[in-house]
Amino acid sequence: MQGLATKHNDPNARLGWGERLGYGSGQLGMNAINAVIGSFLTIYFTNSALLDAGIIASIIAVSKVFDGISDLIMGNIVDRTKSRFGKARVWLMRMCIPFAVTTVLLFTVPSNWPEMAKYVYVFVFYNLVNTVCFTSMAVPYYSMISLMTKNAYERGMLGNVQQIFQTLANVIINSVFVVMLTAFTDNTENIYTQRAFTLTMIVISVAMVLLSLICFFSTKERVKDEASENASEGKKENAANPIAAFKALIKNRYWVTMIFANFVIFFVVIMYSVGNVYYCQYIYGDMSWYGWMSNAISIAQFAIMFITPFFMKKFGKANIYKAGMLCMTLGFLGFGLFANSLPTIVIFNALKGLGLGMSGGMAMGMIADTITYSRLKSGIDPVGMGNAAMSASQKLGLGIGTAVLGWVMDAAGFDASLDVQGIAQPDSVITAIQFLYNWIPVIMCAIVFVVLVVLYDIEKKLPEMEKAAK
């Protein structure tokens, strides 16, 4: 069952490129579904299923609460899982088909049902897809980095590879989804038909299943639950206890630092990804600049992740992450002060993208290091809970970022109906957009950079701790 994985079982040895790319394939499949849901689910509900956008937004907002809780539950399940395939990767095999089926059903709202029944249907299947199935694959998937290898370089490499495949999934979906809708529609004047969405999601969901199985068959868990094996009887009982695992993590300043950094990164992502549209329309008054603003970030982010592994070995994951946060800080600062022409827009947004690529590429490897630190320090191995909380911090960053953006714009007096009447938005709205897009990210990225410089020195301590534990 593991014939495609790197042949050795040594958790400290290097991995082959086949296993690295196999691991990345899992992210490609999962994030393809995630990208569709993030970009096209709302327009499916409003334009194909003909549902109210406000009610849909409320359903999604309430569901996010359950989604965050489910991460912690799934983390505990991973910590307790015992199978011949390991603790984490087995869940990719178990859940990929339920994930595919529920995703297709989410995009197949029954047209002849009463309106209230449709909203109940959306609530149920949205939570089955995100709260249950996606979480049951994503948390184990991120946990695999800690379980496939102890090698610090390999953990950094795996984190970087999965970020590359995550970005690639976004690029692919943005490039082919509308093309597929156009090919499958049964109405030449409208691509948003039920038939188009159903057939398109079947194709993408089948691809996700195949990529998840490739990830399963081409990877191997080599790191055993040494903490439980070597601990005293009392600690053995606590090894899979979620409260004990959480206490061990909370006492780990490096893990707490990464939780905070992770939250900030995804909070900032909302500020610029949503803010790009507002900035082009209301600050520059030229929507043709939107592609330049967005692609400058994405292309730079994608490109730098092919380069960072060469520097990671020399400078370490943490230093590259810190450099990434500094680049993001300077990118947002420079944009706020000097981005008044297309060349300066591209330059400073590319700087943001470089920073995001450096920090994002190192993040999962650093998280794995912090979990190893907790294991060595406490005798409890919190791999599932540690990665689950990181996933929850991402969702929290995205959710709170979206809410803050909406609250600030509303408080500033933004009124979309003014555009229809040809009336300019008030000056307070312009100030709010600049504050959200530039200055909140500058402040938050700078704080993360300083915190990491002051508190994060795990790469000096971890090798000595691992040597002492042998």
C-alpha cells in the first residue's frame, strides 16, 4: 500500500521527490474544491439556485462557528487514531469519496423544493462539506508533515511544496472553471445553469478523489508516537487527552507565536484580496488595474516558493519566515505611501507576494517544529490538536477579517446605491479603504515580525533537545 513512498523508514532521512510531490497532490485536490467554494459557491446560490444572498451569508457565518469547533474535534480524533496506515493519512482515503459526493450535492440544490426547505438543504450540505468532510481531510493532511519525517529540512520542504500546490489549485480553478461552465451549460445565454454546475463539480470532485488517493499511496508515516511509548503511566493516559494536549501547547511559546502569526496572515489576506476591488474602483477609479494588482501578488508568491528551499537549508525556516513578514510590512507601507502609478502598484504588490510566499512556504514546517518541541518538553504528542488549532486560527483570521472589513466600511458610510445614482462615495469611505488595505496590514505584519525576532528561537534549541532525547 506504500509502494510509491520513499523506500526507507528512517524518520530522520531525506525524502524522495516522488513522496514530496505525492504529498503536494493532496493539497492540489482539496484546495481545488476549496477554491471553487470560495469563489463560485455564492454566485451558484444566487444566480442558479435563485436564493437570497443575505440569508446565504448568514448561513455561512453561523456555519463558520461549527467549522472552527470541528477542527479541534478532528485534531483529537487524529491523536487517538490507530491504524496500519498511521494516524493521519488514513483519513484521506476514508473521507475523499464522502467529500466528493457531498460537494456535488451542495451544488445541486433541488429546484422544485419549497424555499425554506432549500435553505435547510444548503445549511446541512454546507456543513457536511466544510465542517465534516473538508475538516476530516485537512487536519490530518497538515498533521502528516509531523508524522512523515523528523528531518527539519524535509518538514520545511513539505510545507513549501504544499503551498506551491495550494497556489497552483487557485490558478487552475480561476483559469478553467468558467470555461467548464460554458462547455457544460444547456443555455447559450447563461452559463450559470444547474446542469453546468453539476457536471463541472463532478469532474473536479473526481479529480480530487484521484489526487487524494495519490497522496495516500505515495506517502508514509515514519514518526511513531514516542511520547506515549516513553512516558510514565500517568502521561500515557494523557497522551490522547485533548485537555492535556492543549495545556502542553499553551505552555509552548513557539506554538502560541505561530498561532498568532497564522491568524494575522489570513486576516491580512482578506484585507488585500477583498480590498483590491474597492481600491481600484474608489481610489484609482480604474477597474482595469485590478488584474495587475491581484496578479502581481499571486505571481510573485508562486515564483518565490520555488526558490526558498535553496535558502532554507542555509538560513533556516524561521529566518525566511521573518524575512517574509518584513517584505510584507514594507510592501504594504510602500503601497500606502507611493503607489500612485501602475509600475509602483506592481512593484509594491509583488513585494507583498514575495513576503507571503516566503512566510507561507515555511509556515507548516515551523508548526511541525513547534509540535515536536511540545512532545519533547511535555512527553505528550499533540500532533492532531496542534495542527487543528492552526487550521482554526486560519478560519478565525478569515472570518474576523471579513467581519472587520464589513463593519469598517459600514461605519464609514459606504452605500453601493450611490454608484448607481452616479454619486461619489463620501471621503470617509476613501479613508476607510486606505486604512483597511494599507495601514491595518502594516501594523499587524510589523507586530508579527517583532514578536518572531524577540520570541522565536526554536531552531537553536530543538536539535539539542532531540539529541538529548535519544
